[in-house]
Amino acid sequence: MTACREDVVAEISDAECVVAYRRLRDGVRTTRQIGYGRNMYPAAPELVARIRGLVTTLFEQQRMTDYSTEFDGADRQLISALVREWLGRPDIEPDDVFVMAGSTEAISVVTGYLAGRGYGYVLPLPCYYAFEQSAKRWGMPVHAHYNGDGVLHGTRPDSPWALVDIVPNGVTGRRFRLPDGTGDDFRVIDSVFQVSAAPGPGPAVDDRHLLDAVRGVDLGRSCVMLTASKDLSVPGLRAGLLITREPGLRRYLEADRFERCYALNPLSTSVIALYVALMCARAARAKGAVAPGHPLVPPEVALGRPTADDPLARLLWQSPIVDALDRYLNGMARHYQAVLDIYRNRLPPLGIDVAFRCPETGYSLFLPLPVRVEGPEGAVEWCNRVGREAGLKLNPAAIFGGSDAPWTALYDCTRPWARFNCSVAEPDAVGTVDILATALR
């Protein structure tokens, strides 16, 4: 996404949330504006080292110097076996898993498939921009939006609905209640490989909402999208996973891959295998089934690799990365605690209540601001002014999907028209409060 003039925006016909985004960031380096898809600290050194090791392994296998090898199918077999173990879904097969260039690509391809079959979206509000933007590009209508309480704004047309469930919502950090009466035509579950450092003895996997959402869903009429959480994200890798058993969507995905990229990206598939193996290992640890220092992949998972001494299998199997990441994540939790302590001490006089919040890893925390503006459009103008005059990046409601009508209908009583991102380093938190104190006067 690049900044451009409004006449160019009109020509390419963006979704309203992207039009607002471009207005807000016009003339500003895009990498500085969308770089908040990760936390504001360096990626875990152990994770970076493990990924560096994966690159070496792939060259050993000659997978980086050929279009395809015998390992490609085995990668999908490995990933599906790990996903079955982690999600508790024994029905997932190798043909049901697809490695994507992040969830953004998954959203685009799935939207293209659904649009061609006459679906319309039912989206949470706030929402990731890509759902609205892909719907606009593919000519797919957005039939309705819903808020955290499951209240729906929209009309019921004759065409089928595709309900999007973001687990949990990436802006509010909470699981939304799904709206009643939307039917089960098709469901999109969008989530992350989230690893959180939990209080108490031993680590825990904070994926309970995802496991609950996936447990009873019919994968023959739905799909699950997964990408790295912010604490695991290495944005340049663009690694995502799409899971579905819907026959038409699976054929569409295979045809799309053949048309656009033909060969798999072995680094992406290896990183996805690493992420899912990490989730399995931590889940086993949380249940007390695995002692510290145990191999990353649970013994009961059949690897199904082409050779007995496969370097990738050895890398996943013999790794202390779970323990190392626990130390990193606990450090991240301390950073978040320090930042929230700053906010708790200095934000209440500005009318911002943070008392109910606790440190979170894996997600940004976007707190609403008590700014008096005229609806979502007024928030865009105010955030634009504060950003350009004071240098503080703020997030008006308009960039999180929808338009004035659903925002006003679903949130008029609370008016969360502008938010700021709390996942910053401690010195930046102090500077943020100083700017907000001036801006909110």
C-alpha cells in the first residue's frame, strides 16, 4: 500500500476504510505506518536463529535451487499432522492445508472465490482493512457489520452470507459474540499463532478462543486463516496458513497457486511448520505432558518425511526454542506491564480509563480516546491534524472498516472514534501521553 493523491484513489476505487487510510497517511512513508503489525521490540533472537537455520536446511535439501522437490507434499503432510494435533481436528488432511503469503493473501483469494459464487460478507466492526478492500476489488458486497455484543447492522438479501469471525478481534483484543440470524452459509475464522506468557506455574497457550471456534465448525463450509501473532511476527516472511475442507474452495486454491506461483515457497512452508509445532509443544507443556527441554514436535505426531534423517524434521524435533521463547515472552509481558503502568498513572486525568486492562502479548492494544469530534469523519480530520502537527500516529475508526452509517448505528453511545496503539516501548509511551495531554485539551 503506497500513499497517493485522492484523484488516484478515486480511479482505483478503494474501500472507504482504505480511502480514509490514504488520506490520513498521504505523504508519509508507508513502511512507518503499517509497521505496527509487529510489536515495537526486536523479534525474539531464538526465533530469528531458528529461521536462519531453516534457510540453511532448505539449501541442504536443494529446495532453494529447484522448482519443486519430493519434500513439497511431505511438508503439507507434516503441517496437517501438527494442525490436527493442535486444534483437535482429526478430519484435517494434507489436501486441506495451504501455505499463503500471510492472511492478507488468504483473505484476497477466499474473497475471490466467494464473490464468484454470489456471497456477501458479514464483518465485525472494527475489522482488518483487507476484508473490505478485497470485497471491493472482487465486487463482493458487504451485507452487514456487527459489534462486540453481536448487534447487527445491515439488511438480509437473497444471496448467501459469509460470516467473518476474527478470534479475537485484533483491535479490541476480545472475542466478539456472533450475531444471531446470519445463518451458516459460509464462515471465515481469522486468527493467529498466538503464544502468550501467562501468570502462574509454567507457560500456557492463549488460544482457547480459537480452539473453541474451530471445535464445532464444519470445515466443509468454512475456512480457518492463521498468521503469526505480533510477538512471533517477522513481517518480511509473509507466512500464513489456510485450512478448509470445502471442495470448491480447495480446487480454487490449487488453481490459483498454479496460475500465480506454481511452486511452493519452501521457506514459508517451513516457517509455518515451525509455528504449528511450537503451538503443539506449548499446548503439551501447558497440560504437563512435556518436560522442559523436550523435543519441539510431540512424539505421537507422524512426521512422514521422505528420509529418516531429514534435516527439517531433525530441526523441529531437537529444539530448545520453547524454553527460549518463554523467556522472551515473559520479558515482553514485563515491557507491556511497564507501559500500562505509565498509562494507568497518567491517562486517567485525560479521561482515559485503563484500569480494566492487563498486559497482553501477541496483540496490540488500541485504547479509545475521549475526543469530541463529529463522528468517524471528524475523527479522520482530527487524527490527521494531530499526526502531522505533533507526530503521533493515531487510528480513527474509519480505517477499521465500515462507513459512517454502521459505525454510528453500532457504537453511537460509546463513540470510539479514535484510538491509539499502546504496544510501544516505555520511552515512546511517555512521549505519547505528553502529546495526548496537549491534543485532548
